[in-house]
Amino acid sequence: MLKVGIDLGMTDLKFVILSNDNKIIEMKRFTKPNSVQEKIETIVKEIQSQNSSVSLYITGVGAASLDMDKIKCPYHIVDEISSTGKGGLFLSGEEDALVVSMGTGTSFINASHQQCQHVGGLALGSGTLIGLSMQLVGIQNTIEIAEFASKGQLKNVDYLMADVSKEKVSFLPDDATASHFAKTDQNSSKEDVMRSLLNMIYQTVAVMAVTLKKDNQNVIIVGGLSSLPQAKVDILRVSDVYNVTYVLPNNGSFATAIGACL
């Protein structure tokens, strides 16, 4: 039997196909279509045309809006928090961790194989990035935003600790961010500003995770924003400051869809 995990987020539709022993066969991501119902019906029919035994595992904020009677397939509606926590553990190989899902907003989940508990959230994520990017540079695709921002430099628009003090302050290294956008003026490049925006989002989430994780827990970062190249650079800079281990597993964008099947 094939297991099909579907994650209906606020902005994206993601689906994965897993074998009965939880090997990943296929993963796909779509910008949320006008008719989610029709798109899912089409996906399911295509899979069923090649496989006689299929079961759906549906999660995400949009799961409750589906008319499952029109989707001729056995199905399960799965709690999103549990799906994200389990998916983060599965992809990282961790047994007990704080799983952070950077989607349209950001959620923090204390996850183990026994239970997954929602412990906090931030109204900061890809929705923030895309909305501000549209206003600043007219780009709404996150991959294109990352490519644009890669041409910018943080030191041109952010105050670093080295800028504000000639002496070492507490445990903070010289390249730690003292204030996002504090150097920005009318001559600042849009590339620099967008680079600082990404840094602000990633480091805010990473520092929030420090306050929510339990002792000896690692922090697993998943969700759409975890896959951009700036994620690892900006988040690992926080790791150096707070001595916390952050793990950004491959295929983290699909953690919730995968976890729904487990």
C-alpha cells in the first residue's frame, strides 16, 4: 500500500508518497491553486491509475474544508502539530527535540515519539517575507527572493556588535547582530535590505527557539523557509552565540506532509 501525505498550508499545497515501510517515493509542492479540491482530486486519480492500494493522510489548516466524499480513496485527517513534530523527528533522526516549522507563520513543537505539544508561535514567516518583498522589490517567489538577497551584505545595513562597542560585550561575538536595519538610509541597496530582512526573520525564530527548548534538546528547523540558502548561515550564527545545536534536515519543506503518514 502507498501512503500519500497532503499538507494544506495557508500558501502552499505539498504532497508526498511513501511506501508502506516509510520510504519516500515522491514529493511535490504547488502554490495553492484556486481550487484545492480539484487539484487534490486530480493528484489522487493520477496516483490511483498506477497503484491499486492507496491511503490518504491529510493535514494542515485547509484539511477541514475538503469534501472527502468526492475523493474516492480511504483517508485520515491528521492533526497538524503531531504531523509536523513527527515529520521533523523522522527527517532529522532525533528522538526528542524542539521542532520549529517556518511556514507562513512559525510554530514551535516539543516533539518526542510519545507526544507532540505545541509550545509557542510567531506571526513571522514566509508570509512576512513575501508580503514585505512585494512592497520593497516586487518579488513574491521565495526562491527568487533568496537569489535577489544573495547579492546583499548585512554589514551595510545592520549594526553588528563590532560597530557599537570596541570592547567585547558579554558572550557576544563581534559579528553578532546588534540591530537589524539600523544602518539603513536612502542610499541603501534593495539587495542589502532584503538580505537583512531574511536575517531578521531567521535570527528572531532561532533566538525564540532558545527560550522554548528543553535542556539537552536540539532544535529542528523545517518548513518552506528552512530550504533557502540563507537559513543555515543565519541560524547557525545564533548557534555559535547560544551554544545550541540547530538541525536543518533535507526535505524539511515536506516535514508536515511526511509526518501525517507516520
